[in-house]
Amino acid sequence: MKILFLVPPESRRSQARLRIQPFAQAGLRAGLDITCREIPRRWYARYCFFSRLPRVDVLVVHRQTLSCFELGMLRRLCSTLVYDVADAAWTLPAGEFRTGRGSMDQALLERRFGQMCRGVDLCLADNRLIAKKILNYQDMVRTIHTPIDVECYRPGTGGKQGGVPLVGWIGLPGEEKLLEGTMDSLAAHGGGIQFSFLSAKPYAGPGHEYAMWSNWKKEDEPSRIQAMDIGLVIHGDDEYSRAGSNVEVLRYMAAGVAVVASDTGSNAAVIDHGIDGFLVREGGDWERYVVRLARDPELRRNMTETARRKVVDGHSLEKISPRLWDALGA
């Protein structure tokens, strides 16, 4: 069986790096005939790209919404056309809608998303909230969680040699305001706690004098996470955040980092509060749980060992990838 994955142009919002690439590598190791290709941005380049694609048995489009014409071109190339969704592709984070055009942007994204779902044979959803949304347009839906490569994300020091507890955060452009709101309370503990932030722009908010900033690079991410003692996952309370993948949480759990995460969407589906992580339900919880973990290394150790076992046993690439091949009929 020949399987072709099509992914959006390189973007950190796309889960292709953490979802499609590991699946493809696992499939190749299992002896499947798998290819991954990146969809160009510009319309003419896309037309040329689609017109030159080979025939395959299964063609999987990850996240990208396509025109009816493009869908028609792909339909002629395969027996089964699949749309894979790992985040809220029908909307944007609340802060990214253009001023005065929010409702228009939302309607356009929703229409394109529905068109994609209706135009394929099968949809794959990262979590139940995404699956529920897809069911508005398509009856054939399978929930396939994003796997974690537990060999890549595994406990280690990341080069850190002792010292005060290191609290880390990894953020996308536009998420800095969420971090600043959390740091309003944590900054008072700077000195007894050190902070490490990975993002596109330097951090200049509360507590910046106690923070180490690094420009996010995918090749550095695993070691940067390993160096952390506590990992923050901060989400807003909007539709985009609620339907997002819990892969941020799972990366920390796999790497032996104690997690403090917003109690939104799929985070609550993977964290057992107080056992393998903490869920934040109100503003003061950030300070309460981070300080508690920073002061209690035994609690951190117990939590991270439990969390690591959970990921290995239920969310690893080895456990999840056979479910994908079954869904695709491979």
C-alpha cells in the first residue's frame, strides 16, 4: 500500500513535525511505502505541485484547507482521501483575528474547514473535541491521538548541573501575553526559582531579570525541555485553545518535567490532577502549584515518574501508530 502525507508549509502551528513526521518514520520502519510532501504556499506553485503528484492508495492531507478544485485533483490520485486535524483548524487564537474582521475571518475558516471535511472519505481527529466538530460535516471520523516519541523526549539533565529549580515555557508568537499574566505572580519568587523561555521573541515582561530566553529551534527543543524541572502550559479560554492538542503537556511528561497546565480542553484528559501534574483552574493556582513543586523535589520526582509511565504506556509512538495504520486500512 502506498500512503502519501501532504503537510502545510513549514509552520509551528501545524502539528506535522510532532504528528506526521513520527508517524511516517514509524511506518517506514514497519515496511510501509510512505512519502511526505510539503504543500507550496502560492497558488500557481500549488497547481504544479498537485498536477505532478503520483497515484497512491491513501492520500492524507494534514490540517491544510484546499479549494474544491484542488480537492478534485487529489481525488483522482487516490482510492482513499483523508483529512487529518490535530488542532482547531476552523478558527484562530482569540488575539489573531484582525480588528473589525473577526466574524468574517471566523466564517471563512469555518466554511473552508467544512468543505474539507465533506470532501474526503475519512477524517482523523487528535481528540474528542475536534472529532465532535468534524461530525457536523462528516460521519466517518476516527480519533487518533498525536503520539510522543519517547526516545526523543526522555528524562535527562539537558546540560543543567544542579542549582535552583528551573521553570520553563515554550510559546508560539502571540502567546507572550498569556505568559506575562502568569509571571505577574511568579516573578516575586525569582532568585529562588529560575525561568527558561523558548519563543520567537525575547521576553521582557514581569520577572525578565530572572529569565533565560532562547529562540525556539526544533533541534534544541528536547534538550531544553530536559533542563527544566517544571513546565508551564498556558492556554486561553477560547475555542482554539480548548480544542488544541495536548502534545505540549505530553512532551513535558515524557521528558521527566513536572507539568502545571491550564485546565482547558484536552489537558484535563491526560493529567490526573495532583498525581502526574497540576491543572490550573484559577489565577492563584499558578503560583501555588509552581512554588509547591519548586520546594518539594520528592513530589516532583514522584509526579514525573508517574507521568513518564503514563506516556510510555498509552501515548507513545509505538502504541499509537498501529491505530493509524488500522484506520487507513494499511
